[in-house]
Amino acid sequence: MKKHIVCFGDSNTHGYCADPADCADGGSRFNESERWTCLLQKALGGDYLVLEEGLGGRTTVFADPLHESMDAVSVAYPVLMSHEPVDLLIIMLGTNDTKERFAANAAAIAAGMERLIQKCQSTPCWGAKGPNILVVCPPPLGAGFHDEVMGKGCVEKSAALPPYMKAVAERNGCAFFDAKDCEMNPVDFTHLTKKGHARLAEQLAKLAPELV
């Protein structure tokens, strides 16, 4: 059986494209030749199966009053069990947790990640190696970010996340990667560009084989 790598994230895992001019199909989602998940699959080759579990707006643990089923912790069990055995789980979440309506600072967002990690570790989906998680801290929101629905303070909170996320990952025996060098689109300062997707895939392709 191939090694199963589950990518559990938000719109940047789903592949949302903020600028149609940056997307080959001119739509709102990068296609299979552009998304970081698909590029990771291509780089790793046939011995691996990279599985996409990206949902726009997803948080770690915060239930969203505006949208249903957005908190990852409440869907972690069915998501992971549907792909078992899982050899590596890549979690890239935290951006949506910065929304003003959740009233969570960087430390609280990381605490949400810790709860999610522990939920995933306790789910009986794992391969022979046992629980194996890579926490990816998402790129920070750009300084030009402005979204009235997300609210105030998002830029500052996202910029403060990396050390908290790293500490939580290490405390729970997880690998950690900071995606700060992956380019964000200046259209909304929230979503990866095509170049950003390629960069993330390139970096994770180096890490993944060491972890699986």
C-alpha cells in the first residue's frame, strides 16, 4: 500500500486563488498542476498518496457562528478514519482563527492547535509508525490585509503565531515547519500565489520523506 499523507487545512490547502490572472484556468481555484498538495504528490512519486482535506474558513477548534462545520476538531475523526491508515498528517491551520469574532490571541490559537493535535493523535487511524503529525504554521497575513468580516487584529495575531505553534508542536512530539517564505497574493494578502504553492510543495517534499 502507498504511504498516505493527509493534508488538513483551510482555503490555502483547498487551493483558493485570489487573482484569476494568477491561475491557469482563470478561476477561483488553482488546478491540479498548481496546488501545493498536487505538486507535493508529483514530487514524492508513486509510493505516496497525498490526500487533500482543505476547506475555506476552517479553524482549529473555534465554531464559527456564520458558517457550519468549520472547526477542525469536530470533524477530525471522520476525516482521518476515511483515509486510514494515515502515515503522515500535515496540519496547516490558524489563519482563520485570527478572526476578531473568535477573540483569540496567538497563544489561544496555538492552544487550539494543541487540542486538535491531541484529538488527531487519539484517533485510531494511524499506520505502523503510530501518530505522525507535521504542523505547518501558515504564512502571515500581508500588511495590506483588510477584511471587515474577519475584523481587526488579524495581521498582528498571524505574525505572532510561529513561536507558539512551534512550542505546541514540540511539546506534543510533532514536526514543525514555518511557511513564512511562501508568497501571498497582494490582491487579498491572505492566499498563496501560484509561486507560493510551488514553494510550499518544494519545501514539504524535502521534509515528508524524512517523517514518513
